[in-house]
Amino acid sequence: SQQGEEDPQALSIQEGENATMNCSYKTSINNLQWYRQNSGRGLVHLILIRSNEREKHSGRLRVTLDTSKKSSSLLITASRAADTASYFCATDALGANNLFFGTGTRLTVIP
Amino acid sequence: DAGVIQSPRHEVTEMGQEVTLRCKPISGHNSLFWYRQTMMRGLELLIYFNNNVPIDDSGMPEDRFSAKMPNASFSTLKIQPSEPRDSAVYFCASSFLGRGMAEAFFGQGTRLTVV
């Protein structure tokens, strides 16, 4: 399967702490994307990192990509209660022309 | 643009009935995806279209499922006959495929309950 696997499956932290989520995948990719899903809602795109990039920032988000290890990490700094959601990585595999989603990490930020 | 629009938002139907889910993608996008989400199986890719043509339907669980995209602004996912195990949230998403797949925009989903 080309599907990514996130770990941990669930993460609970205090407001103000940093949250790190990891994603591993199996095939070569064009890009890797991170999405957020609030309960009962559709997924929302957060950030896209291309295969030739190693790190990318967007506000409090920092994404890294290691294509040699086929892994990525999403760091949310100074977390807020409103960051409580599920976070998914999605891979655009070479030649596949679609997006395969991982299993997600459920993040709970305690006020 | 109003984003990806799905209808209905909720559907409750009896086992054996036909169910049709609808999706209007974002104008200008050339790729459309149908996903199903359950607690047990997570987010599964059912089928995707590129330029209105079905590219890969290997994720469609059974022959009871069919999807069409008659034009660039409309797609349907049909289940006939429906079964209780089809209960899930079904998402439609659209994107632009150029040099790689750009970000996908998701609809709000259709929550299907088959009783």
C-alpha cells in the first residue's frame, strides 16, 4: 500500500507545549501534504512540501521531509486548545496522480 | 468560489435502497476524488477522476458502488443496493494535477447511515 502511517495515533499535551507528529510512507513521491480535520468536518490543507525540499514553515507549523528515510514530521509550536483535531499526511506518489492518506494522529491540547 | 459542495449532508436509508451522493468540484480543478471515512478503516480512496475520466477505481469496495463524472462540474457516487456496512462519511475532494498533485479541497462530507 502507498498509504502513509502516522505516529503516534493519539497525542495529548498541555496548551503552550509543542506537538510533533510523524509520517512514514513507502514509495517515491512528488510531494507530501499535511491536512487537519476537526471532528465531523472535511479535511483542510495545511502545508505541502516537495520531494526536493527538506523543511518548510508556515506560521506555527514546521514540516520536515527525509526522502531517504521516507518520512516526514509536522511540528506545531506553542499549541493552543483550538489546535485539537486529527492530522493526516498525504502522499502524491510518483506516477500515481492521486493522494493517499495516512491513518492520522488525534491531537488533544488541554487548556 | 464556494468550495467543493456535497449533497446531501446527511442521509439515512434502509438496507437495500439506492443511495446517490453528489459533488460539485471547484471550478478549474481537473482531478476529483471520492473518499470514505470510518473509525475502523480510516480514510479510504474509493475512486478518482482526471479530466472527467475515471483513472483508478480499485478502491471501490464492490460492484454495488459506482461513480460517474459526466462533466467537469459534477460527479455522483451511487450505492445500489445499500447495506448497513456502507455506513460512513463520504468525502469528495478536488485538486489540480499539474507537475504533481496540488492541495486538495474537501467538501463537508455526506454522513450515510444505512439501517
